[in-house]
Amino acid sequence: MRRFDIGPLIVAVGSLVLLVSTFLEWYGGETAWGVFEVADVLIAALAVAALLAAVGMIAEEAAVVDRRLLPGLVLASAVLVIAEILSPPPVVGGADPQTGAWIAFASVLVMLTGTVLSLGRVSFSFAIEGREPRQRVSAVDHRPPTTEAGAPVARHEETEATEAMADEGGKTR
């Protein structure tokens, strides 16, 4: 049975969505790459680093980034995205945040949730191998008969007792 922590899986999905959101419209029909000067590169770098840390937590043989850096990476991503939404760059004027900004905000919230779950070590498991087929049980009770005191009677004694009773009167109980 293989056990996976669910927190790193959630962080990995959130970081992929954050990376994709940089290519969506953030302000005035422009992507993060067209609006920001340095923040776009930082957001992408933090998303990739968080993804690599999460993958390293899922499959330890693929660890590139130390898992202890994950909370800092996710927190830095969240602070940067929230700061860019609250204080848009001067290039966009007074434009409101659009789809890409809100998807980035949702993805950092997902990443924060995944980080908290990974710190709490929430996990799920599943079996890859198949199950054994069920065996049918007959409806007949094969327990040995008991005496009046409740002790089980062995099978060979039962046969002798039955034959003796049949010889005496021909009736069995």
C-alpha cells in the first residue's frame, strides 16, 4: 500500500495554476508579463520553486528543493500576489484586477491550504494490488453437537452414540 500526503498534491496543483495565471489577463487586457516589471518573474519563480518542493515531498527520489522551504515559498507567493492586487502597477492606471489576478489569488489560497495540510501530515492511502475473491460460506452449520453441559462432542463419539441409541430404541434426539 502506498501512502500519499494530500497537502503537497494540493500545493502542486495550486502552484501550476499560479504559473498559468501569469499568462492570463491581470489588468486592462494585459497579462502579468506585460504589466509587471519584476513581479511577474518573481511570481513565476516562486510558483516553480513551490512546485518542485511539493514534488519532492510526494516523491523523495525527485527532491530538488528542500521541503523545509515550502512554507516560505508559499507565503512569499501569497504576499506578492496580494500586494499586486491591492496596489496595481502605475502602468495600468486605475484598472480593476481581471481574471488572471483573481485566479492567482485563489491559487495562493489553495497553496496556503495545502501547506497547512502538509504541516499537519494529513494523508490518504489506497491499495494498488487487487483483492482476493470472496469465498462462499455454506448455510449449513458444521459445528459439532454439544452435551447438556455445553461441551462439544467429538465427531467419532457422535457416531458411536447415535448407533447405540439406534440399537436401544431406534430413536435419536
